[in-house]
Amino acid sequence: MSEELRSLIQPHIDSFNYFTDHALGLIIENNEPIYFKHDNEHFYLKFIDVKIGSPTRSGDGKDMFPNEAREAGITYSASFNGVVGLFKKNDPVESPTYKFPINMGRMPIMLKSSHCRLRGMKPQELVKHHEEELEQGGYFIVNGNEKVCRLLVMTKANHPVSLLRKAWTNRGPGYTKYGVTIRCVRPDRSSVTNNLHYLSDGQVTIRFLHRRQEFFLPTTLLLKALVDTTEKEIYEHLVQGDNENTFLTDRVELSLREQKINNINRQEEVLDYIGARFRLKSGFPEYFTNRQIAEHYIDNYIFVHLPNYKDKFNLLILMIQKMYSLVSGKSGPDNIDSAAFHEVLLSGHLFGTMLKEKMAEYLDMAKGFFVKFTEDKKSPSMELAMRKSLDKSFKIGDRFDYFLATGNLKSRTGLDLQQTSGFVIIADRLNHLRFISHFRSIHRGAFFATMKTTSIRKLMPESWGFLCPVHTPDGAPCGLLNHLSSECLITKDILQEPSVEEATRLLPSFLANHGMAPIEMTSVYTWNYLSVVLNGRVIGKIESKLAMELVVMLRYLRSTGSEPAVPYNMEIAYVPPSTVDNSQYPGLYLFTTGARFMRPVINLTSGKRELIGPQEQLYMEIAVLPNEVIKGVSTHVETSPTSMLSLLANMTPFSDYNQSPRNMYQCQMAKQTMGTPIHSYPYRTDNKLYKIQNVQKPIVHTKNQVRYRMNDYPHGCNAVIAVISNTGYDMEDAMIINKSAYERGFGHGSVYKNEYIDLDEGVSRAELGKTYISRPNYLTDGLSDFLSEDGLPHVGRLIKPGDPYYTFIRPSDQKQVVKSYKGKEDAYIEEVRILGGNALKPVELVSKIVVKLRFNRNPVIGDKFSSRHGQKGVLSQLWPEVNMPFSESGMKPDVIINPNAFPSRMTIGMLVEIMTAKAGAIHGRFQDATAFQFDEKNTAIDFFGEQLVKAGYNYYGNEPMYSGTGGGEFEADIYFGVCYYQRLRHMVKDKYQVRALGKVNALTRQPIKGRKVGGGIRFGEMERDSLLAHGTSFCLNDRLMKSSDYAKVKVCKSCGSTLSILSKKESFSNHIVSECNICKTDNTTVVIALPYVFTYLVAELASVNINLKLQITQ
């Protein structure tokens, strides 16, 4: 099994394993109790255990494998149970008054995670269970559909970021645009964002959210609440001996003086003051003291990643210093759009935060039911009432099901996220490349898609090596939907790696022995000392000249792995102090947390592979190629020049020779190619599957094609190609295909569609289960050519629209009813599946079946093809082989394309590929086309041109060719070779639309839109303009009236009204007379032809008191 392929998907699996194996325990430890009062006694509810099982069938409890869930259209899920404890006021956590085991529903399980049945299976075992040999997992199966939780960009955890936002000035009087924000992440991955705001009078306030409501606290008040300290100590901590900096000292003095007005100085007084303010909001019982309430808010809403109050104090001091540095202009704002301040939101982490919130909601709802039950005079005992309340509350597992099925998040708190939808996408198996790309795609967030600014979409230098510069869509999501580079890794959580956890614990003392002064020392350091921050905790101070030496040593130890206190995946971001204003705020920031970007480079000192992060990369000297290393300057070198590209961008041969937009287009088109999405076709029930018949390995491929085993899932074939303008059929990106090549199978493909037939759907409850597939009259009904004796269609038979499809028994009269095939095109019955029942107990009455239909999709005129260089073309003609131009050796091309495809698009890579593949085909070898291996001195043309010369061909790939129709030699030599061609899924058979008359809109009587419902094609404004420009008035009249909403309308000649005409029947006669209600005459009405929508306009104008008249002339 390909380890490289697994590494692409591993972050998804690691995060889900973290959720099931580590986060559950942390959530149980830290879930908040729900307090209530009963019979004048205080109680609280709390979860004391939660367990997730392995996937089983919900009916009989037997082991369930993923393919069973796919085939039956159900969710691949496991049992999900918990225990709720009911505690009295002073009960210890170990011994609740009552324990209630509860069924929490079912938890969807990620494939190949630690709870999945496929975990640890060898390829042979996977194939036995109807999975792919290279099945990597990383997705969920919900209602039979494969779903992926998309990677989302989040602000880097536990790192203070300085910002300028104009919107902050609207928060209240005195608020300015300056702020410092930090996203604090707990070990269970739930997070709280704290913002520091600068006020125009020099004060700083801290903001946090509680149940979507904002609260602000003065920072000087919070500093006193965190540590029992004095104003003098706070002043010294903030100023750090920089007394000459009057900008800083004036503001610090003012902030401390403002708080003096309240006359609360000691920590005890401050906590009492804060607790009293929050008492009404908290919902805590009355026996809680003000201090307990204040501590609850500080613990759960302020710097939640730090349990220790002294650490919170040190971090707040650092953030206030950063704020004053920003306002003074000494340091500039951080770029929040830069990858240096980003990390990833993974499915397991999101599941953990969701579960934590849903558990609190579950207990809250149960408490509400309990209060209702106990208000009743006939209320049962407390234990029984609580049991009923817990049973009546919602199933938590259903919330996860809904989340994965829709991608929408229903949350009371918002989970510290900026969006509520778009978290989940369907893992589309159009082809293998598209499927793998879903796991590497990373979105900036739905919130940013609505923003008008372009700064969020720009390619930042910091993202080099982490995000692919090529693989992003052109159009609306450009720059928002990116893909991770092929070498980019996502770090595991600390708890998943004991060595990293141990190293994080040992690191502060190791640094203290190598020049760092620990923060615990009481003396206050001067302003020229830099802060050393580990995962958002200030652990010490260091002199700037010592800091650089320490960083070099740490990076060396990180690459060798020889020091247990220096973890291999630690990011060492050193920002040196600068003499220039508006530079980054200096400090040494160390990170060992999970969900960060890392990538490998080679450390030149140790010569070993080392992982680096995006924030440290800014201040490192990394050479791209070994020959670019500058002695005494370069410290690292890239592992490969193509490591900056994503998996898909790396598949484009000679991509360094192409204009960059063409490489972008190829990344999109490779994902639209008819290829080999899977090998387990017989066991799949996907709604739509594509299969190409004439697949080959490309002669010209990149190293990654082999490394990631992409040749196991080919998506095209090697075609002989001539670049020639031979007929008019190759103009404007059209391409000619050799008819004989087509007959030999070039581009042949199939589409598989699955039709679900459920006879119980839409029937009344009384008739449920009584409608079933059967064919009792099989001897006499004459349908044996179409149907088997059981009433199901013959497998392998060609079925045409209107042919008998299946027969069933109608419950009302127990008669056999024949159902016809309603599809629009001919299909082959590939297979028929009966759903319901299992191996032990077969189903007796068949009411639910799946029929897999195969549609042959061989190329027709108008189908789309493309090379691997964004050169897309449409099949214009299948040209007979006898008329094709031929070379001296008698070779005839499979494909002809026009030379005009190259100059403006500059896809030189395709020209090189044609020549390279020709040399490869002649010499019988696969050619390496990895980017950046040739340069100006050693050119690809020389390398492959010499191979052609050795075989007796022209050095440049040109050949004399002869006309297929006249037999004469062309005056110019023709560029002739081999190119790998892909067939795209855009086919005429899926898109052609034709209609004369059909359904119309009831209001306007104009044709409705939509191919499926037999609608028309919109004749729009631009089409109208072109007909006007040509002066084709009859054509215009035909399109816009006769073929649209032609109507005969009665109008009064004298008053010009269409609304006042009334029709009435003459007495004793069938003759109908039309009369104008205004003129009161019946001899002035005439019938004229108008578009019906005009009468609608007249009626609409009349409703706003505007009368529209027509001038009728004979």
C-alpha cells in the first residue's frame, strides 16, 4: 500500500482518532454541570461517561462493513452510549446519588479510523470486503453517500495577532481601530477568542463572548483579579524599565489611575466585584460566592488554554505591550490573511467541540422536562422523573447525522466559528484525482466568499511550500479554495504523540539551561529582553543576541532528533527586533500543538530532513536548489523544487514550460476527466459513475505519478497527434479524430446510473408492505423477452424507452401491473439488487430494488477532449482514415489539432510532451517530465531531440507529410508525435436540448427553463442584439413571439384598451359578441397578435393606476 498516498489523507484520520481516543475523556472531565433545585435541595447533572462502539447494523447488532452501508443507503455508524450522574450539592465526583445509563443514538464513523472495521486490513482483505485495494479512508458514509469534512482555515491557536479594523470604532465611545486578538484553544480543541481593544484615552479593554453576547473588562482590573499584585508591580511589568518612552508611561499611568476611582485594590475585592456583576447572567445557584462566579468566568472565557492564573497574567502583560507597540507605530499590524497566522480545522476537532456543546444542551433540555414533570401533583419519584426526562431529551447522534448529511451546523454558541454551513462536501468519485483532491482542498471560509475585497484571495509569499500556487479554481472561489502542497503535513495533537508531550514538558527547563531567564524569577526584565512563548504561555525572557544562537541550536537539534526536550514537529518562529518602524513585534514563539502546517526541508548543518512552519519560514534563508546555496547565508535547502505544488499540479508534465493560467485550467480539467474512479464497479451503487474503456499509462509522466500510484487509476490514452491546419474542421479549438482510431476504441466510455425503486414510497400506512414485485402471469403475459419470472428485468438486456421494466402486485385488486422504462435513452441492465433482508434471513416480499443501468458513451461530434496542458478541444469530425494525412513511414495521426492553439496560450510544455512521448514510444521507455529538471544550459529540446535523431527522426520533431486526399507532399514539415489525451465528462448526450412546443409558465405563457422538464433555451438580451444588428426582423419575430408566447388579443380600436373587452353570449344563440366596456360598442373590437406577456404588463401597470393604450391603424 502506498505510504505516500496514505500521508495525503492521514490528517483527517488522525483528527478523528484524536476525537474518539483522547478528546472524549477530556470532554467528560471538563463538561459543565447543570444546576437545579428540587424540594429545597440543590442538585446538579453531569455526564460521567461516554462510549463509542464499532460499526454494527442497527437491526440485529451484527458487524457492519462500509460497503453494506453504501449498498443499503444507510449511515456507517456505531453505538453511542453514555452515563449521566445526578449529584447532590456536596457529593464527590466519584459517587453520584443516581446513575442513568443513556442511549445517545449512533455516531457516524470515519473509514480507516481506530473504530472502523477496515482498520489494519491488508489490500487482499480490503478487496474481499468489496473495497478498493488502495482504500485510504478519511471520509464518512451517510445515507449511502460518501462525505468529506472539508479542511477550513482557522486563526493560529494561542498566538496573539495585532490587527487594525475600522469596524471596531463603532463598538462604543472612545473605541479605536487598534486591537490584539488571540484564539485560545483548550486541550479538547474547543476554543474561545479574546480581543484586546485600545481606547482613545489610552486604556485597554478585553472582550469575550458568552452565549453570543459581548462582555468587556478593563485589563488593569483583570490583572488585579489574576494575581494579588500592586499598581507599582503592574506598572513595572508593562513599562519594563523603558521610562523614557513617554507614550507608553503616560497611558499605563492613566489606565491605573482610572481603576483607582473604584477603590478596589486587593485580588479578593476585585474577584468579588466581577462576580457580583456576572451573578445574574451566570445562572448559578445562590450558594455560589461572587469569587466562585468570577473564577468560573476567568477559567472558561479568558485565555482558556492556560489553567494557571500567573500564566494568564504574563500573557495579558505581553498582549498589552504588543498593543501599545502597535498604537505607537513601533510595530505594525500582522497580516491575518497570511499562512503564518493560520492553522486547520479538522473533522475530529469539530466533532469534539460539537459534542461538548450538545452534551450541555442535552442536560439543559432534560432539566426543563424534569421541572415540568415535578410541577405535576402526581409526579413520580425523583429518580423516575429524571429517567423519563433524559429519555425524552434529543438523541445527540442524530445531530451528527444531520451535520454530515447537510453540512450545516446548528449551534447555540457558534463554536467560535465564522460560518454555520459548508463544512461537508460529497466525496465525488468522478475520477481518482478528483476524489483525492477533496482531502487536500482547504477553504478560507464561507464568510470570506461574501467579501468584496481581493486581499483575502491574494497569493502570499508566506504560503510557499504550504499552499499550492497553481491549484485553485478560476472564477468565484479563486484564492479562497486552495489545495495543500504535496509535501505539506498537518501536525497531530500533542496527546497523540507521547514523545512530543514529554518534550513540551521538558522544554522550559532545557531553554533555562541555554540562556533563557525563566519567567518565575521575580525581577522584571528590561525592555530589550524578548519574550519566549511556548504554545501561548510566556515561559521566559531572552536577550536578542542570545536568541539567534539559541534558535540555530534548536533547529539543529530538531533536525537530528538527538535531544528529548526538542520535539521533531516544533515550530521555532523567531522574530528579531527591528530598527525600522511598522515591523513585526519581536519575540521567540514556539509551537508544538496540533493542526498546524509543517513541511520538510534539508538542514545544511546536519544534512538531515527537518520540518518547518510558515511563521518561521519568513526569517529563514532557504535555497530552492543545491546550486543556489550561498555559503554563510543559506541555512536550509528545499527537498525538491516541485514540493511547492499540490499533488494534482505535480501531475502536469513540463508544467514549468507553460503559461501559469494553463496549468490552473489543467488542474480543473483533470478533475472533470472520465477516468477509472474505482476498481470495485460490481459492488458500487453510486448515483453516477464514469468509466473509460481505452485507458493507458502516459508515456510521459512525472515522478509523483508513480510515487502516488496514480497509474493504477489511469484517465486517458496516448494519441498520435499532428499539428496541422488541414481542413476547416479544426478551427477555434476543434479537433479531428481519425475514424478508424475511434472504431478501435479511442475515447470509448460508459456511464453507470443506479435507479432506486421503492414500492412503499408514497403509499398509505394500511397498504405498506402489500405492494411487492412479482409476476404471477409469466406464462400468459408475453413479457418473457423483457422480464424474468420474478418480475425483474433480464440482466444484460438492452432496454429502450417504453419497454417493460418490472411488474408488481397492486394491493387494491391483487392484479399484476407492468411498469415501463421512462428513461430518455437506451441502456443496458448491468445488475439488479434486492434491498432488505440479509444472508441469514432473505427477504420474502421484494418491495425495494436498485437497478444499475449502463449507458454507452462513445465520442460524438461536440464531445470535449483535452491534453494535460489546458488545451481543451471539441470533436468536430470523425475523418475517414483514407483521407487522413500520412507520414513517410505511413503513420496516420489519431488526432489533428490546429497550430493556432499554441501562440497565444504559450503551452510550450505540450510541444515538449509531443516530442518526448514520440522519443519514448520509439525507444520503448517511459519518460520523466517532472518540472524544473531542465534549465537554459541543459534544455529539454536538446535532451529529447538527440533521442529522436538516434532513431533516425528529425531533431525538432517535424516530419514531411502527404495529403490523404491528393497524395502530394505538404510544402511545410508537420510537427508530429504522441500526446496523452483526456476525455472530459461534458458530453452532447447529457446536454443537448431541443423543443418545438412544450410546457409554459402559467403566468407569462413563455417556455419554462430546464432540460429535464422539457424546457426551452433562453433567447437572451445579447442574442436579441445580434439579430437586431443583422436586421433579421422576421427571425426576431419568430424567436421572441411566434415560438415564445404568441397570443391573439382583443383590442378596442377607439380607446386602445385591452382590459375593457368583455365577451358575452347572445340570447337564444351560440354567437359570442365582444364589447368594449368603456365605449359600450361591439363594432370597434379587433383581434391582433401580441406576445402574451404584454397583456400581463398592461395588467400590472393598471394595478398602479397607469393606463396603457394601443393605437390601432388599419
